[in-house]
Amino acid sequence: MIFNCFTMNVPSHIYHGTWRHPENQLADFNSFETWSGLARKLEEGKFDAMFFADILGIDPAYDGKWDAYFEQGLHMPCNDTFTLCTALAAVTRNLGFVFTSSILSEHPFSFAKKVSTLDHISGGRIGWNIVTSVTENAARNFGHESIVPHDQRYDWADEYMEVLYKLWEGSWEDDALLADRKSGIYSDHTKVHRINHAGSRYRVQGPHLVSPSPQRTPMLYQAGASPRGSRFAAQHAEGTFVLYPNVGGARIGIDKTREIARQNGRDPDDLKFIQGLSFVVGSTMEEAQRKAAEIDEWVSYEGLAAHVSRDMGVDLSHLDPDQPVDESGLDGLQGYARMIEIGKQSGEKATVKEVANALSYNCRIVGTPESIADELELWQDAGVSGVNMICQLHPATYVDFIDHVTPVLQERGLAQRDYAEGPLRRKLFGKSARLPATHRGAAFRNLAAVAQTAAE
Ligand SMILES: Cc1cc2nc3c(=O)[nH]c(=O)nc-3n(C[C@H](O)[C@H](O)[C@H](O)COP(=O)(O)O)c2cc1C
């Protein structure tokens, strides 16, 4: 299985309130040592990557105010993830770095340049979590009147990807870079091409300014679950970040997305499903439960509710946490409530609190190294390829897991004992460092042919 650390360059990511815990270093998240120490530990434990979430704006989504987000350190303040990944790549050798970047935040031409540069200097260890930004404030921070409607954001993202594929995959032929001291020729200009992209949002002439990096296109992640989002994932994503409330839900959802990928001409095995999970480890079940209860004393329900209010666009501030969602009168929560109910005894209704806990508790596994390994086997059997491990205490969550659970997983063949050679995509798929031939991006490799088809 793939093991990623899932985190964010902020004081409080998902288990809100725990930044105050004496063992949690995230109160000092501005310090580079807070991150470099964790990265080194993850590499010692043969984790595949650090996966960083990111945002571009803050809406007053809880009780009509933004107070809770600032007070709780809930994604606020929020540092840039790309910059941190660049620094962390310099102090590691094998660990991958997946940063989140929105189509809203940067023109694809400059984004392509930046990403190719980091792919070069990290030896191809990077991935990109493609997001379209869902907050009004993010839209206004980038000069838009309001947020672009849902499906149009994905159309925009399709064009953004097309520009990038042209730059990353098509602009430079494989043998364009010579660096030949004898002839004195660095690059063969006949093998470098303009892209001449003219679309509804972007006009980009090219060529790409950076020579082909180890992966060319970074490993692509995405996390959308709507019909349009799933279609986007089936076309572009190589890793999809999922948050199924239970193993049964994962099996159904993964089978469905793999089928959409197949219909899009892709090999369904070229799509990895990475489930968000958190763990509390003890040498006995009692010890694990005691540790979980101790962490819970620090968790803030208001923080959890404010987070979900923003992400789901439904204000939970005035709802009774124990009320069934069906009685809340709020439409926006129904989809998630049904997902939670899949894993419950027949007829039992999901409550507002369970929805607020969606990101944290619903997928928390508390147990001994052996019982955790047993549960991971069930997730794997349902089609899950790996885990985005949610942080409760930084770095204790990962130190506990690596010291106690990883050896058991390695013994059972569920976790790697060492890194495979090469860039991130090769490490994870065991194949080429480049996009597979059936991926949409691969169609842009021969730009001359692409231009010819367009002209026709
Ligand atoms: C597990 C998960 C993590 C996400 N991380 C981010 C993030 O870091 N930044 C962001 O702007 N959006 C993030 N999103 C939002 C998604 O990119 C997407 O916009 C959202 O899930 C709605 O997509 P959909 O309507 O296709 O389901 C995340 C979503 C999920 C489910």
C-alpha cells in the first residue's frame, strides 16, 4: 500500500483544537524545523510522500463570520505549500511531495515553469493535487466577481490541463537537449516547439522554457466526487484522494470510478485510490483507547463544525449536534449523511455531529499494530491502494505509526521495506516515470501531429 502523510502548512488541519496539545509542534508551523524533522522521520519509515492541502481564501462560513477560523488556527494563517515542498525536497532523498495548487492561482505558463523546475531539482519526486477552489473569497482574491459555477470550473480545469500537457509533454522532443561540449550546442532548436494554444481562457505561444524534467508531468492527484469531478478524475488523475466513510462504501465507489476510467480509454490500474484515515496506536487495545480519549480531550467540536460548514457550504453553527440530519432541514448535508448510513445498523440515521466528524472520526482506526494491519487489509481488499494519513499530533501520529505499525505491515507485505529507484511515478506504479500512453496527457506528446489535427 501507498503511505502518505496528509497535512497542511497551517496550525490546525483536521483534528481542530489539538494544536494546543503539549506534544503537538504545529503551534510552531512557521518554523522549517517543524517540517524537516517530520520529513526525515517519514523517510526513515519509508513513507511514499507528504501530501499538502492548501487554500486561497477564507469565507465567513460559520455563523456568518470568520472568527472561528482565526481563533482556532483552522487553516488560518495558511502558508504556501509549494515553497515548503521545495525546501523539504532539499533535505530528503526519496520522499515524494504532493502540493495542492488551484487553477485559479496561477497562469498555466508560469505554473508549468515552476513545476518543471522543482521536478528537476527534486529528481522527479513531486505530485500535484489539482483543485479548482470552492470559496467566494478565493475567487475575489483573484479578481473574479464571484465563484465560477461548479461544472464550468471543471471545464476551465480541462483547458488548464491541456495547456500544461502541451508545455510539459509536447514542447520539447526527448532528444532536444544535447548539452554537448564538443559541438558547443546546448539544445537542438529544431526539436523544441511552440504550442500555439488558443482556447476560451488562455492563449499561450510557447515554447516551454524548461527542458524535460524526470516525470515531465508531475504525478497528478485529484479529489472530486461529483459526477463532473469523477469524470475529470477519470480523465486526468493518477491518484484520487477519497474519503469513504467505510470499507463497503469504498468498494462501491472505487469500482464505479474505475469503470468511468475504463470508458475513457484508460487502464483502470493506472488510477490509485488513496483513502484518508487516521490512527491511534497502543500496545494493547485499552492503551490505544486511552490514548485516543486523551487526544479527544483537546479536540474542539466548534472547529470540526466550522470546517465542515465551509467545505459543504452548510452552516452547522446553530444545529443541535445530536439531531438527525434528516430533521435539520438542510439539503446540503443529505448526500454525506447517506454515505455515513451505509456503514450503520439498518435504519439508523446519521446525526449532525457525525457529519461534523466526517473528516476526522469516521475514518479513525484505534488499535494495536496487529489490529490496525488487519483493518488495512480490509481497505486494501475493497480496492484502496493507499492511505493519506491524517495528523492528530505532529509528529507523534507518524512516529507512533512508523515505530510500531510499519514493521508489522512490512512483515505482512503491506508496506515497503525500501524505496524503489527513480521518480515518484515510477516508485508508485513500477513502470515508466512518464505518463502512461493511455493517459490523456500523452496525446500531446507529438505537438506537430496535434497541430495538424487541429488545423484539419
Ligand atoms: C479529501 C479532499 C481533500 C481536498 N483538499 C483540497 C485542498 O487542499 N484545497 C482545495 O481548494 N480543495 C480541496 N478539496 C476540494 C476538491 O478539490 C473539490 O473541489 C471538492 O471535493 C468538490 O469537488 P466535487 O464537487 O467534484 O465533488 C478537497 C476535497 C477532498 C474530498
